[in-house]
Amino acid sequence: MSETVEITVVDGMQTFRLIRPEKRNALTRDMYRELSDALEMGEADDTIRVRVLLGSGGHFTGGSDIADFLATATGEQDPPHEVLRFIEILPRMRKPLIAGVDGHAIGIGTTLLLHCDLVYATPRATFATPFLDLGLVPEAASSLLMPQVMGYQRAFEMLVLGETFSAARACNAGLVNALVDPDNLEVHVMTIAARLAKKPPDPLLTAKRLMRGNVNTVLERTHEEAAEFARCLTSPEARAAFEAFLARSRSDEGRA
């Protein structure tokens, strides 16, 4: 367990809590690595029946850390392979994953929800995928899964136009199961997780597998997106967008 990702296992429930609230729980390469390691461990551990993903400090996650993307764009770091590993694991997960979303769910914070089996959010949660505004393209098979969940027009509005969805709109669109009061979110999510953990394990895994369908189709789109994402990541447009984003962030921190 690190200072930015808290991982616990209790009564068959593996819980991941992002604890980098000063950066809106933005995911660094190390955080992606820790999450991937723990997810793979949970898949191999027969005592773990269900997983739960939570944020902290009034944020779910602000997405990938833009500083890491800029370091790749300028050639200071290799491409963030940790991100690709994480998004390849998501569709392969056999065991249920539940998310509790409070505050911002940006970029991967929204697209990973498409791989969750249940999503609960507070009324103040917001969902956004500003990939194009950063000179990038959708990832985590969101170009395939989001139209399936929300319909093409709403998915285009979010993924391409870059509109932010309120919690109520995300719920109406089918991205979120239900809205829960902020003070009760974690209790609600853990209660649902405990119910799942008590289900017969083999039927539970089988039901999820049957409902999710062909994993290879999702992985194929994941890899197609990843190739385009990597190409865009080093473009002049993306580099300029990253620099502008970080400049705004430093300015906001200076006024805080």
C-alpha cells in the first residue's frame, strides 16, 4: 500500500481507495501500476469475490496525471505503458467491480466506469472525457462501450464534443445505477459489495461473463484506440494542450 492508493481486503471484498486529493486523485504511472498489480492479485485470490473502487477528499479521479503525458510528449519519458496495462486488465476482470463516485470523474475516471458492473454516485458528481480538447482520442474501449451504454448521440456529445454530464444526466444515460447522498455513499457501496460477496462464486462469475460477452472485441478496440492515442500523444497540439492545462493548474494553486 502506498501514500496514494490504499488497498484493503475484508470479508471477500477488495477495496481500492485513491488518496491524492490535492491533485483531484489524478493517476500517476505508479498509481496505475499499483492498481494493476492489485487487480491481478485479486483475480488470482479465490477468497476475493468482489472489488470496490473509491476516491477521497470529495474527488473520484481527475484522470491521468497530465504531467506524465507532457513528459512523454517532450521525450523525457517513455510512453506510459502502465496506462495500457491497466485498461487491458479492465475488460479481462472475471470478478465484479463496483465504483462509488463523488466529485470529479474525468477521462479514465469516466471511461473505467464502463467496465464496472455497478456504479453509484453522489448528486454532486460530474463526468467528463475531454480527450479531444487535449489533442487526444478516447481510450479504454470507450468508443465502443459508451455508445452501447448511452446511445451514439449522447456518447458523441461526451467523447467528442466534450460536454460534462451531471450526476443526474449520467444516471439517466445509464452510466450510473443510482444517486446516493454523499454521507452514505461508501456505506451504500460496501453494503452492495457485501451482498455480491455472499453469492455463490461460480454462478456469479459465470453470470458476469455471459452478460459481458466477447472480451476480445473490447480488447481489439482497446488496442486500436491505444495506437491512435500514442500517435496523438506526441503531437504539437497535444503538447500545447498539456502545457496550457498545467499552467492553469499552477495558476489555480497559486490563488488557493
